Amino acid sequence: MVNSNILLGVTGSIAAFKAAEIARRLIDEGFSVQVVMTKAACNFITPLTLESITGKPALTDLFSGPYSHISLSKESRLLLIAPATANTINKLSCGIADDLLSNLWLTKAGPTLIAPAMNHRMYHHPSVQKSIKELQKSGVKFIGPVSGSLACGEEGEGRMSDVATIVEAAISALTQKDLKGQNILVTAGPTIESIDPVRFISNRSSGKMGYAIAKAALRRGAKVTLISGPTSQMPPENVSFVSVEKASEMETAVLRHLPKATAVIMAAAVADFTPAAIDKLKLSKKDISVINLKKTSDILKKVGAEKGKRVVIGFAAETGKNIENAKAKLKEKNLDLIVLNDITQKGAGFNVDTNIVTIIDRKGKITDYPLMKKIEVANVILDTLTGLKT
Ligand code: PMT
């Protein structure tokens, strides 16, 4: 990532403790975070806490270094202020520069995101509302606040947005919207095929790969429909989410959403077979000697048959004869690309945060990628997709 520095401004609110989690998540996503605190923020969270997370001094003093109010701004791509108090918002709107954070706002080089946190009466005070409007006019984006119970015990609009929402907004603000106008259909997770009311056949898919693709595509400006089997993953915000259980339900959902899709990426581990009949009552031990199975329909093959102009991408989970099998699937299912993962490799495939993939295209071009986080793999797949389009 080229210049992945984020300036995280922290001001004096009870929500300041959440800045630690914001910093940690941004670092996990590959960003470098420089914290700048107001004096009031130091009453709620210590600089040491934030320094321990970012590995850099949390700056509190305008005079911490010569021209730091300019150089820090030049070195960063985003100014994120979370939490932002009424005092800071009002100060920024009229350009008062009496501490390091407000100076940085005046010299800032990239976009600014502000996550307000305050009592609901303060938030609705005309001075604060006027300042927010002024800042919005100059291009500042606000995340929240949301309604709920406030630290003071009152209820109302003033709670800082969720950490996940703030982090996602920051990453999205720094991501080029090269998939704007695309409508991407992603499948994820396993399917579960019932044997009786208690038991089922399934597989080890966690949904992490498919959810990462959905998240990356949203960040890059696409509209995303995510059709998912049962997983413990949280659907990303702004995704159009469809929850399914068995393969036949996934098939119905995929075919229903297909007409609008400009691209389909099937990362789901769809069951290849399902019990021929589902017992309505729980089978007793002595009844289970054989379970008769029937094949499920191949959803991706059906999508490939109705491909039209859309890009269709499949996955191949292999344990041997990898390239040969993946190429056969690409051809048989009429795909543009197949993403091969050898699930016997450490750090690849099911239920891990990383993957090792090989992408094969229709012309037989084979590109190997090293071990990467699934979100990085997702971006590589989307890069290849945009490459096909141009
Ligand atoms: O979910 P995670 O824990 O993150 O794990 C990720 C993953 C290993 C599930 C993922 O990277 C992956 O490999 N997904 C595809 C798994 C699979 O079913 O592979 P396959 O080789 O059996 O199927 C080939 C393709 O056909 C896949 O795109 C699959 O979605 C599709 N398929 C398969 C069977 C079927 N009945 N209908 C289908 O559409």
C-alpha cells in the first residue's frame, strides 16, 4: 500500500477509549496509525495506551517537533477524528488552531472523517449543527453519531458510531472506486444438507473468503449481493445479504439475483450431494446404517450457461492434480477465471484468515500468488476482474 498513514485525532470524550480499538483494527488492515490527542483526551485515555498499540508516540503537543503540524499532515492520507467533541467540531469549523490537532486540520493533505461523540443536547445545539454543515461544505465526511443510551445516562443521538463502521468508512475513503457501476454477486460459506431434524452434512467453510470478497468489492464501489450459507461472519455494512441453508436454496437465490449481476464470484463450498430424503423425526441409532444421497445441481455451471456479458469466477478447492482439475472446472462451467486453492497447504483454504491461490484464465494464463490475508486475495481477484473488463 503506497503511503498508508492515517492520522487518528482523539479528543476528550468518554468514547476516547474506543480509539484504541480503532487504531488496532486499522493496523491489522495494514495501515500505519499516528495518534494525535487533545489535552482533554488525555483525561480519558493515556497516550501510553495508544502508543502501545501504534508503536509510535501519541502526540499531544503542538510544539512536539519543528513543523510537525505540517509534516505529519503531508505524510498522511487521511485525518480521522474519533471521537470528536462539540468543542473540536466548533473549533475546526471556524479554523481556530490552538493545538496540534486543529493545526493539522488546517494543513491536512487528504480527506477528513469525523466521528462525533457527545451528549444529545450538545449535538443538537445550533452552534454544533452549524459547524457540521460548514465542515460538510468543505468536504469533511461525518460518521454518525447514532442514537442510544449515552454515558451520562440520557438517551438520544450522540453516541459515537461502532468501531467497525468507523474503520470501514476510513478504509473506504482511501480506496479507489474502480468497481463503481458493477453489481457483484458473491457466494460464501458452506451449505448444510439435513439428514433429519437434528443432523446434517456440511463442510468446513467459515465464509471468510467469500465475505472478504464482498467487503473488498464494497470498498471499491461495487454494489454487492452476498448469498451465504450458515457462518459466524458478520455481513459487511451496505451489502445486500441473503441467508440460505441448503444447496437448493443457494441455487434459487443465485438464479434470482443473476439477471442484475455484472459479475459473479462463487466462493461458497456448495455441497455436492444431499440426503435423498429428509427424515421428519430424529433417526434412532439403530436406523442409521446407510444414508442415501443424491447429487445437488451445479449452481456455477448453470450460471456459466447463462453467462452473457457478465464475468463469472469460480473457485476450485483441490487436494491433488490441482491445475488439471481447476482447468477442467473452468472449461466445464464456462468461467472467465478460476481461483485454485490447494487446501492441503498450511494457511490455505478452509477456516483460516489467509489463502494461497493460483488464478487461471480462459486463455490458460496461470498466476501464482504467495500466502496472503484473505482480504488481500480478494483484492487480487478483483484486480484480475477489472483487468478483464478493460
Ligand atoms: O469459507 P472459508 O473457510 O474462507 O474457505 C474458503 C474456501 C476453501 C471455501 C474457498 O476458498 C473455496 O475454495 N471455495 C470453493 C469450494 C468448492 O466447493 O470448490 P469445488 O472445487 O468443489 O467447486 C468448484 C466451484 O463450483 C466453486 O466455485 C463452487 O462454489 C461451485 N459449486 C460447487 C458445487 C455445486 N453443487 N455448485 C457449485 O456452484
